[in-house]
Amino acid sequence: MNIAIRWYTRQALLHRLQDIRENRGLRAAFTAARATWHVALDEGRRVALRRALVDWSDDGMPVELDELLNKLTDEVGAAD
């Protein structure tokens, strides 16, 4: 899956992930990838990201992340 998100959306996502302890590894993967690199996530991190986005989608998530949530749901929705 290859989805580009804007810098400010990435920053909002990192901010959203910082308060959830189980998302530390997920946040670290985004931080390590820097601004223009791809983020490689194993299945566990994709499931965690999907959960975070589902929770956020009811609370003002940027529309730009809808495509990411939809693709994650297609990939790991059954595993969640």
C-alpha cells in the first residue's frame, strides 16, 4: 500500500499516537521514516494504526486519512 499524506496530517497523526502506550512502536516507525520516506509496518502495527484511525474517525480525523483507513480495513480488517 502506498499512500502519501501531507506534513501537517502526519504531525497530527503522530500527536494522536503519542498518548496511547501501545502505539509507541507505531509512532517510532513514522518518526524514523522522516518526512518523505515510506513507512514500513508489520501486520501488528497496521492493526494498531487501523484501531487508532477508527477511534479518531469519530473525533475529527483529517479527511485525508480516510483513504489510509479504508486500505488498512481492506488489508487487516478481519484480523482486528
